[in-house]
Amino acid sequence: MKALVAVKRVIDYNVKIRVKADKTGVETANVKMSMNPFDEIAVEEALRLREAGIVTEVIAVSLGVAQCQETIRTALAMGADRGVLVQTDAELQPLAVAKLLKAVIQQENPEIVIIGKQAIDDDCNQTGQMLSALLGWPQATFASKIKISDGHAEVTREVDGGLETVSIKLPAVVTTDLRLNEPRYASLPNIMKAKKKPITTTTPEGLGVDVTPRLTVLKVEEPPKRQGGHKVGSVAELVDKLKTEARVI
Amino acid sequence: MVALVVAEHDNSALKPATLNAVAAAKEIAGADIDVLVAGKDCRAVTEAAGKIAGVRRVLLADDGAYEHGLAENIAPLVVKLAENYSHLLAPATTSGKNLMPRVAALLDMMQISDISAVVSPDTFVRPIYAGNALQTVQSQDPIKVITVRGTAFPPVESTGGSAAIELVPPTGAAGLSEFLRAELSKSERPELTSARVIISGGRGMQSGDNFHLLEKVADKLGAAVGASRAAVDAGFVPNDYQVGQTGKIVAPELYIAVGISGAIQHLAGMKDSKVIVAINKDEEAPIFQIADYGLVGDLFKILPELADELERRQ
């Protein structure tokens, strides 16, 4: 069976972001971009399923500007077999992304779709759930373990109180949590090999999907700064301050 | 403006996060708030929901299909009820985050995730980039599907209301998914997301065993125990302890960070706490920049001393 992974190009998680002075967004010019860390985990999981003989082909899909091709190349260098780029300069919100992925999925017919639980830029945590809804498929979000057998996936999910395990019928969408696996680094030979792997390019128009944003971003601002930095000299002084100054204990 | 809040519960008790979601709904819809309880044999939850101050009506959908909160089963129910509402809200907990985008997509609406303020009934503030920026968005959709950051909305009173309870017909099981089992952490301590005091440990704790030093202090303060992602990744404690961008978002009265350096991802989960205390041996640790009270030193000496001092002054 085929596995499809979606990979998003985001500002690298190590970069300290800066809000633009005109409040229209976050500075992205000359900023290091990388694959969303949760999507790396998705790629890794798909590769492990292929290595276990369960999955036969791993397709990496990215949506957005032309440079998303680099994100797909990263997935290919990790070991994915081929890529699909849905290229557009338009702003894509999760509902539109889910519709575009649905259109790609209807062409590719994967039996399992694995994507990150959230992107570390907009922190939306929506796309996987929306995609499975649009496809009429089951969903297993926040996965920390995936076991596939007999047309089902047994998925352990990270929930607020601990862990929960569900069984879902394939085809299905799984979203990844941090502890699912530790993604591999691409080796130099694999990076070279990835350059020859095929990437097909399409567009929202080509897929017949209206991607008009439903949310208008009115402004983006910096959060209020916290005034910290006071030090105390001893445990007794700390307890004293908490009791008499802060009055929280 | 009429809002429906999806209650969070475990069939026997209403989870406090529901009260924060109702608080957000109140800012949007005033008195016109209904609460949906979907579960199995959840009479007690329904009664608790009916007592929430400011709730007009409680809708009860009681069916085996809803027992474990499977999104595939509950989403169609919420979608069926949606036409009567301008706003659908749920807490931004793992269950709300699991359910609501599915509801939104079935309705062809774009969800507004994790709101931290209501500007107007169609405009909301939400944190992005791990809380390092705040985005104000206006929704063009006729029904607003929203998840609510609990720490941003002080809970409404859990008593004082007397809402009417109405049964709604269940929509049945979708037959796509099945609950197998849960392994929930058992703890006598308060839940992280609703605790008044939290004490968290980071990589500096060095091992899971050393967390008992935190627990001793937690016992004195009636505190919940949390952890940084580094401590979770190192295997010291389970993931449900995790406070941060990808873990739980908390804002207690008092947050004590022990052996935590203060990575952006951790700060994202706790920087709205009222008072922050940092205990770390590295005086350059970034956590001190946001801490109201910093104590530089060896946590293995400081924690027992702190437990003793709290005991002495109780």
C-alpha cells in the first residue's frame, strides 16, 4: 500500500521570530526555513512502515510557494520515493490545505496518510482532522505508536490524561506527536540520490480547489513583555516574598 | 449570537476546561449559551453542566457511540445541531482539538484555533509561533468553529445556574473507529491545566527518580507536577506532564520552574502564569529573564530546603 505524507515549509524552529513593524505578519525574508518538525516525524514513520514491508511507496506532498520543492527534497533525501508540489503564492489556510490534499489523495489513492499534528508557525492543529472529515475516513490524532494489520491501524494517542489506543479502519489519516519516533538525518549519498527522484507539480486551479482564505488576518503583534529578572538570595527569602509580596502561597 | 459549547467530561465528571470555554462563549453570545454533553450514562455530567452559571440549556446525547469521545461519531452530532448556532466552541484540550476541526471541515468552515481573546463576535486573537506573536483574525464564515485557550478566560462559576436539560437524538456510530483502551496517569494531585500552583522539573532533575523532590514541595503547596519537553524526551516522566508549545498550556497563580533553562517551547506553555519562580544553577539561564523570583543554586539542596521551609511556615 501507498503512504502519503504532507510536509510544510516553516520558519526553522531554532529561529527567534520577529514581528514585522507594519503588523502584517512575521518577518520571513532571509530567515532559515525548514520542514515542520512534526512532518519530519510523519516522513520517518512512513519510511519505517516501508522498511517493515507494510508500505510499498512513500509520496511526499507540499503545498505553497515554489521553494516548497526544497522541503519535498528533504523528504526525498530522508527516503521518500517521490514528491508532489501543489504550487501557489496564495495564502493557504488549513481548510484549503485539506481540500488540496484530498484532491491529491483522490489521484494517488494512498491507504494511509501521515501528517504532523500541528505546524509550528500557525499552531493551528487542524489539517489532519479536516482532511479525514472531507474524505470520510477515520482519524487518529497525536499518535505515539502505530501498528498496522488486517486493514486496520492500532494507534496509541497522546491525550491530556495519558495515553489512549484506538483501532481505525484503513484508509485513514494519522497525525504525529513528538514521541512517535526520532527522524533520521539524510546522508550525503541520499541527498544526491534525492535530486534525481521525481517531483510532479500541480496547482490549486489544476486540482479544481478554491483556496480563498476564510480568515482575514487583521494584524500580528508582539505579545506583552514579562517583567522578570529579580533574584532572591535564599530559600527563606523566596518563601517570604511568595507569602508577603506576591501573596500566592 | 447563539453559542454551543461542547462539554469536556469522562462520563462521570465535567472537566473544568468546560468552564473556561463557557467564559469565552459568554463574551460572544451573552446569555444565549447551550452546552452539549455527548457521552454514555453521563447523568452527573449533565447535572453539573446545568448548574454552570449563565448556561441556558443543556443538550444531552446519551449513546454508546459517544462513550469514548471518538471524533468520527461525535462530529456528525455537532454538525446536525450546528444550524441553530452562530458559534460552536470547545476547550483547546486534546479532545477539543481532535473533534472541532472535523466538525469545521464537515460544515465547510475554517476553524479558529486556540483563541486567547474575543474582540467581537467575528474577530479573535490567537497566539502563533509558540506564543511569540499574537494574530488577530476576522472570520468570514457564517458559523464560527472555535477552540478556546482555557488559561486566557477565567472560568465561569460552576454553580448558580439552572439550565433546562433537553435530550437530543443520537446520530449513532460511524463505524470507522473503535476505542480499545486508555492508560491514564493516576494522580492524587490537581490536573495541570486547572491547578493553582504548578512545580515543574527539567533536564536539570537528572532522572525520573529525582522528581520525588518536586513532589515533596508539591505536597506542601497542593501543587500539580509538570515537566519540560527535555525532561519528557529524556524519559524522566510521561508526556502528559509536558508543559509547552506542544504539551499543555498552563497559567497558574504560581509556577515554579526547577532545573528548566527556559527554551522558547517551554515558555510558550507557562509564561502567562501570574507569578513565576525559577530555580537553576546556571544564572545565565533564559528562564531567569521572565521569572519574578529567581534563585540560583543547586536544586538538590534547594528543593529539600524549600520543602522544610514551607513545612515550618505553614
